[in-house]
Amino acid sequence: MDDSMKQIWDGLHEECGVFGAYNVNGEDIASLVYYGLFALQHRGQESCGIAVSENRDIRYYKDMGLVNEVFTPKNLDRVHGDIAIGHVRYSTAGSSVRSNAQPLVTKYVKGQLAIAHNGNLVNAVDLREELEKNGAIFQTTIDSEVIAYLVARERVGCGSVEEAVRRAMPFIAGAYSLLVMSPRKIIAARDPHGFKPLCIGQAGDTWIVASETCALDAVGARWIRDIEPGEIVVINEEGIRTYHKSGAPKAARCVFEYIYFARPDSVIDGVSVFNSRIMAGRILAQSHPVEADMVVGVPESGNDAAMGYALESGIPLGRAFVKNNYVGRTFIKPGQSAREKSVKIKLNVLKDAVKGKRIIMIDDSIVRGTTSANIVQMLKNAGATEVHVRISSPPFKFPCYFGTDIPTGDQLIANQYTIEAIGRMLGADSLGYLDVDRLNEMVDNLSYCDACFTGRYPVDPPTRDIRGDMEA
């Protein structure tokens, strides 16, 4: 998604999704990885790729576009192997170009490595500058290449790739759910805070590692367990084992996985994403009740919370919007001044459903506020007599440095205005956010990161905004 497309839809995006597979019988698994990536398409729509190991030789194919666009039958036929890792990408650090697509495949003195990474490192720019001063040459502008370089460097001085990953981890800070493939094995690692999800599954004689359980379901695999924060897992011909574990004193899972990023049919660290969103809607109904005729969700992200609000309040759940699912990267990109028209291209109101009614509109977040204001106006133009906006997350006040494209504070409407003022700017009859103190009820009291709401970062933020800095 290029910059003009980002301007059209004023929402949030995850950075990446990863999927890896190892067949112990030497059978080709490229198509399985393809379907796993297809299930993770919501985590990144800019580029994708698959790297495979066949006869101890790593080959890959990657390009810009959606999974089904990049991996035509002809292109999928390029990647055969019994060990494979795949990646879907949405950029938050590093520009949207083919060279930044993953997996990254590198050749070094010990052989070959492929790396797929979900997350952002807060010290990537500093590490990159230090490595460049010592002679390192980088081919991309993404922080994942810094990880690849560190792992390759450490591998030269130790006996295994997994040991190289263990030695590299203390150098990197921030969020990383990581797959590293050598010609003989896959190593999966999750940062000590567990920012991003990563789980293990099994389908017959194939071991699988994926960002979300929905990808396991898509390939007929059964969930085995989540990889724990700070854990390194090795998958090879002998099976699967934990090589190392060193979690942080307190995990800091990204709470927005449960609010928005993950698919509702996924379960992350034992908590159902669907149930989390239902609970968010129930909490909103308890905290911000209002008399109305119908509860509606802004598709798709607001639908589950809207159901929870309706269940708790007893107000009927209805449908107010039709979403154009065929709006993608290639449609005509209007300028900033045409944002209102672009929202109508993607979303339209069912006039007969809302005319003459008091509407409670549920959405997952408000970032800059432009899109929300346009949607409220669309409802009122269609005849809604009142529009009460309820948001299933607290107000965004601080940027995220861990793999979410929440912009700097001066671009966040909640950082600049009170809730009452934001409601007036949206044209809403009332506005209510999820109380930050009740987030724990959404996630069954799991430890989570809420820095984008509170400014309490579990890892010291960078002294400069790292997102996009490596292009400077």
C-alpha cells in the first residue's frame, strides 16, 4: 500500500505476518505455506514471499502485491522444498519497495540463511550505523536486515544457528517474532516481552510456526502451543524442542492484537480474539450507555464489539454499512482533498436501515479523526436522527514503536483535543471510549502493552522516530 492509499483509509495497520513449515519426510510444502500466508493476508498487503530449502539449497520468490497476485501457479512452481518460511508485509519502518519484501535471504561464510520478521526494533538505526562503520553493507532499508546481519555474524563464532540467534538477541531491543531458516532447520524466536504473537502447530508429519492460529486452521493443523516470550524453538529432523528461554520480568503483548489486528477466529496466548472484542463491546455498554434504536459496527473491525454492546444493552444489533471488498491497491488514488469521496467508495450506508433511527456506531479506534467524521456524516445524510460513537479502545495519545503504524503525537487527534471536542469535530451526538483501566478485562488479565494509550513503554522508546528513518 503506497502513501496515497494510506491517506485514503485513515486506519491502523499491522506490519507483518510469518508462517513456517518443516516436513520430516522430505515432502514438498510450498503450497501449504501459500495457504498459510493467505490466511495471514490481513497482517500485510504490500508484499509477500516464500523461501524454501530443497536439497540443502535455499531458494526464494517474493514481490509486491497480495499473496494470490504474487504466487501465480507459475511463480509458486519456483519454490519447492520440505522446509519453508513465508512472510506478508505492511511497512512501518522501511519503504514499500520490492527490495524490502521478505523473507530476506543471505549468503555468508557459513552458507545461507533466510529470515522473516514481524515487529519493529527500537534500536535498529543505531545498530545499523554501528555495523556500517565496521564495514557492513546493507541492501534494504528494513530493520529485519539488521537482525540477519547480527545472526550471520554470531554464527561465524559458534556451532549452530540457534546459538547464533541466542547470542544476537541481547543486541536487539523491541518487538520481534522471528523465523530463521537454514538449509537444515527452522529457528523461531519471540522477543522477551512477547509483543507479537507466535504459535506452533502440527499437520501430520509437518511442524508449523505461524503468527496466528487462524493460519493453522487454514492448513488443517492442530494448535500445539504458543511460543513464550523470550523463547527460542528449534525444528529439525529430530522434531521440535526449546533451545533457550529468557522472558522479561513482565510480558507486554500488544493489546491491539485483540482490539483490531488479529483475525477474530484466532486465539493468542490462550485468549480468544473474538471473545475479547465481545467483551470490549459489553464494557462500552456498561460505561457509556445511551438510548438508541440500533447498534451498528463499522466493518469489519467494529462488528464484534457492536455485537457485545447489543448483547449487554439489549438494543438491537443492525447493519448500516455495505463494504466494497474489492477496493485494493490498484484503484484510482485521489489526493488528500478527495478523502471523503474515497471513504464512500469503500463504504456505503444502507439508507433504509438507518433512516429515522438513533444509531450507536461502534469502531475500533480513532486516529486522525477524518474517516470517523466522514462516516458519521454519511449516517446523518442517510437520515439517522442521532449518531452516538463508541470506540472499543482507549484514546490514542502516543506513537507506537513496536510494529504498528500509529503516527507521531501531533497527528493523533486524542493527543490534541479533549474527548468532548473530538465528539464535536466528528459531528457525533456523543462519544465514548473504552476505559484504559478496563483493558485487562478484555484479555483475561494477561500482561500487555498499552503504551499507545498511556505512554508507559515497556522498552525505552528511541530518542528519534525510527519509522522510516533508514531512508533518510
